[in-house]
Amino acid sequence: MKIMHSTNKKSLLLLIISAFLMLVLVGCSGSKAQEEEPMNTGLDPNEWNNLAFKDKFPLHWESYMKNMENEKEVLPKNDPSIEPLLPIVWNGFGFAVEYNLTRGHTYAFEDQMNVRRITGNPNAVSACMSCKTTVFPAMIEEFGPERAYKLNYHDEALPWLEEFAGDDKGMMTDGKGNVAEWGHASVGCATCHDPVTMELRISLPQLTDALDRLGFDYENATQHDMRSLVCAQCHVEYYFDPLNDLQTTFPWGYGLTFEDQWEYSEYQASREGGFKGEYVSTISNTPILKAQHPEYELWSYGPHQTVSCADCHMPYQRVDGKKKISSHRWGSPLVTIEESCRTCHGDKSATYLETRVEDIQDRHKVQLLRAQDIGATAHYYVNRMITRGVDEEKIKEAQSLVREGQWFWDMPAAENSYGFHNPDGAMASFARSIDKSQEAILVATRALMAIGEDIEELERQIEITKQNVINETVSHEKHKQAINDWFPNVRDN
Ligand code: HEC
Ligand code: HEC
Ligand code: HEC
Ligand code: HEC
């Protein structure tokens, strides 16, 4: 016993000594790392104004200001050359009226304030701002999470914002015009960086909440994880949860794949007072889940999941002759193929890589348009079931298939890489969409034939209606062409 005891004592001593040595070693390397980056900008820890960072980081500012130059023409997305049938599949929702291609982060807030979906909607809520402005965390601070997301956009949020951040606090040197209108408060430095240490951070609670639900330990996220997580604050699917004060919520309870998000959304819809969808279709009277830019999720199960968003979209670039910084111009990595892609794919030429991306995107577009077309047809078949008064159960069955078909089309369609981030994931989604919409058409066809409906005539009317939508030249008038005497508005409310 005694011997045992002393041995224990000895090993305990050894343990203490080695633990002490470890501490010294860790401590040393720790302070060495600290020596390299004792960043203290001297800025307010709550700084939100992009202009406050301008003089401290002139090279980053210069790069950031490149977001003011559009890479592509900002066309309405329902242009016949892009997605011609959006005004049908989204009929009854603001997106059917105006929805444009993206442009730079500096414009995000201004573009939102001016889009018809906001200007034409007196009931818009402040949750819409939650991925557009560096000021949103301050709004949560001011109103608390219970109120911050459900303020009236026009009557409550804008007046407060005007007062809090309306002018640039005298920081603009050349009057208006050096950043976009509201560019000083648009997606910016404080969204992704701690203003004092400049370490990457998550500033929007909708992401930390979602990661909590997944059990992801973001407090200990690696730098590599952070280079994608900062983007996941916004480049994701979300909804405003009626069971939680309309807070911006990501449907990630079961995982990130489109299939997982569908299951989770259906679970939410089944709850009393739970979220059923963004709108009810005027054509098929179906509650619809409107997908929003799920870049992070599609990427997360694709071939480049080990490559961070910043690796491709914010490559190191030599500026100012010799210094290397992370590019802060967020756009197409094809513009920076050398720095974005050939760092890993050095054995492939830039042309080869570009062609591979185009191949993927071309295949994607074919299936996207096919799924959209069949989905639009399915809405009209359900419309006919309703106006002909077929069996209620059959209508419900077809509506639920339309809802599923639309989700699995909309997720990869709303994703902005045209499938590059995950070609297989996107294809699987379109395949399921086409299946479900076709099933809806089949259910409808059977029910309609049983009461003697002329299916060929129905098909003809659908084709003419689609053409009318395509031929209408005024983008925000197109949705009106989707409803006519053949296919009236059948929405309940
Ligand atoms: C606070 C929200 C937010 C964060 C964080 C964010 N984005 Fe964005 N991003 C947007 C919005 C909103 C737009 C569309 C702006 C518009 O069209 O006015 C956008 C547009 C883009 C575009 C298209 C730009 C163009 O010229 O068409 C790219 C690329 C992009 N973001 C990449 C990223 C990457 C990569 C990250 C992370 C490093 C990131 N974003 C972080 C909100 C965000
Ligand atoms: C959408 C997110 C995002 C926004 C907005 C953003 N940054 Fe960054 N920034 C990053 C990422 C990601 C890195 C790379 C960090 C790393 O891996 O160490 C970075 C790196 C930096 C660095 C470190 C040096 C370097 O180049 O890697 C500085 C300094 C910096 N950013 C300044 C700014 C300033 C100033 C603004 C506003 C004008 C800004 N950033 C806006 C995401 C962002
Ligand atoms: C392996 C490189 C790579 C990675 C990693 C990557 N992307 Fe992309 N991304 C691309 C390419 C290539 C495109 C297509 C560009 C084009 O069509 O010109 C693209 C397109 C986009 C677009 C649309 C740009 C536009 O002009 O409208 C957005 C937004 C975007 N990515 C965000 C992200 C986010 C967020 C992440 C991380 C979750 C991410 N990307 C990860 C390569 C990458
Ligand atoms: C950090 C390294 C890295 C970077 C940066 C990177 N890739 Fe890749 N890429 C990979 C790896 C690793 C794979 C293989 C993945 C696998 O086998 O599943 C891959 C696969 C691919 C593939 C085949 C994917 C498929 O669908 O099967 C293409 C095409 C590709 N990369 C293009 C690009 C382009 C274009 C860029 C720049 C926009 C880029 N990569 C940037 C590492 C990278």
C-alpha cells in the first residue's frame, strides 16, 4: 500500500511537471502569435460605419470600392433570356413583380430600399434588413430580438435608421457619391470583422442560432471555417418565423442539404401557427416556400466543401506593387482564375477551368428551365381542378406535389453559382422537382379526365398563357398576364 502510494505521488509529480512544461510551451507559442497580431484599430467596438475603416485600411478600402463597378448588367431575372416563367410560379408574391440579378455588397442596402417588393408593400418588416446592413446588430440592441425583426419597414425601421445612421457622421470626404447611397451602412467591415481586433466574427444572431440548433461549436471554429461562416450569415435559405417574433431563421434543424431543409420546413408547416410558406399561389392556391440564395448549403455537400468561400471569392492579390491582401471585391472567381483556382488546379489551364465551369452551368440551366416549365404547367393544372370543382382530396394531393416540386426547383435556381458549387446536389434537386411536378400533373389529369375535361385544350390554353407572359415587355407587368379568363385567381383570401 505504502509503495503504491509513493509511486502515485511520484507520477503525480511527474504529471504536474510535464503539465507545467506544456503550459510554458503553449504560453510561449501563444505570446509569439500575439506578438505578430496585436491589432487594435482604436475604433469603437460597436462601430458600424464602413467609412470609419477607410483611412485605417486604405488598400482594403480600395478593394472594397471595386464592388461599385458592376460585373454584369443588372437585368430583371424574369427576362426571357434568364428565367421566363417566374411570374407564373411566383404569382401572388412580390418576387413575381420585381427581382433582379445581384450586384456588389456596397449596393445591397440601397437596392433593397428601392425594389418594388419593398416600396410596394406597406406591411414589409425590418427582418428584411437583417442581411443588408451593418446596423442590424444595433437595431437588435435597441429594440431587443423580440421587436427588432418585426418593426414596420417604412413607419418604424426607416425613421429609426434615418435618425441613427442617416448621415455618415461627417466621414465622407467628397460629399455624396463616393459610396452608394446607404453604402456606409451596407454589408461591410463590421459584418465580418470585430472592429477593434479585425478578427473574423459572426455578427448576426440568425447564424449562431442556426448553428446552435445543429450543435456546431462555432466558438471554437477554425480560421478556415470562419472564412466560409462569415458568408453563411447571409448566403443561405431563411424564413421569418411566426412562432418566434418573425426572427430570421434558417431551416437547418435536420441538416443543410436541400432534402434536409425540406423535411424541416414541412415539420414547421405542420406546427400550430408554424411557418407555412412565404405566400399562397394565386394560380393553384398552394402555400409556397420561396427559396433564397442557399449558396452556403449547396456548397457544404459539394466537391469544394473543403475549399472556403474566401479561397475562391476573396483570393490573395498583390496590390500597391508588393503587398498581398485578401480581395474584398466579391464577384465571379472566373475574373481571378489565376489566384482563385490555379493555386490548386495548377496543372489545368485557365481556359480549361473556365470551360469546365461553363459546361456545368449550361447543363444546370437546361434542367433549371425544364423544372420551371413543368412546375408552371402543374400550377395551371391545379387551377383547372379548382375551377372545375373536382374532389377536394385530389386537389390537396396535387397541391402538395406542386409545393414539393417548386421547392426542389427553386433551391438550386435561387442558388447563384448556377450549380458550380455542387453540380450533383443541384441535379438531384431538379430531378426530384421534375418528378413531383409531373406527379401533380398526373393526379390532375386523372381527376380532370374523369369529369370529361378536354386535356388537349387545357394544354393549348397553358401554352398561350405562358407565351403571353414571355411576350409582355414590361418586366413588372408580366405577372398580370399569368392570370386570365381561362385561369382566374383562385386564392382563398
Ligand atoms: C450581411 C449579408 C452578407 C454577407 C455577410 C455576405 N454577403 Fe454576399 N451578398 C449579399 C447581398 C444582399 C448581395 C446582393 C447585393 C445586391 O444585389 O444589391 C450579395 C452579393 C454577393 C455576390 C454577387 C456580387 C455581384 O456583383 O453580383 C457575391 C459573389 C457574394 N455576395 C459573395 C459573398 C461572399 C464570398 C461572402 C463571404 C466572404 C459574402 N458574400 C458575405 C449579402 C451578404
Ligand atoms: C463578407 C465578409 C467581409 C467583409 C464585409 C469585410 N471583410 Fe475583411 N476579410 C474577410 C475575410 C474572409 C478575410 C480573410 C481573413 C483570414 O483568413 O485571415 C478578411 C481579411 C481582412 C484583413 C486582413 C488582411 C487580409 O487582407 O487578409 C483586413 C485588414 C480586412 N479584411 C479589412 C476589411 C475592411 C476594412 C473591410 C470594410 C471595408 C472589410 N474587411 C470587409 C471578410 C470580410
Ligand atoms: C471552388 C471555388 C468556389 C468556392 C469554394 C465557392 N465559390 Fe461561389 N462561385 C464560384 C464560381 C466559379 C461561381 C460562378 C461564377 C460565374 O458564373 O461567373 C460562383 C458564384 C457565386 C455567387 C454568384 C456570383 C454572382 O455574380 O452572382 C455567389 C453569391 C457565390 N458564389 C457565393 C459563394 C459562397 C457564399 C461560398 C461559400 C459557401 C462560395 N461561393 C464558395 C466559385 C466558388
Ligand atoms: C483549395 C484548393 C482548390 C481551389 C482554390 C479550387 N479547387 Fe477545384 N477542386 C479542388 C479539389 C480538391 C477538387 C476535387 C474534389 C473531389 O474530388 O471531390 C476539385 C474539383 C474541381 C472540379 C471538378 C468538380 C466536379 O464537379 O467533379 C472542377 C471543375 C474544379 N475543381 C474547378 C475549380 C475552379 C473553376 C476553381 C476556381 C473558381 C477551383 N476549382 C478552385 C480543389 C480546389
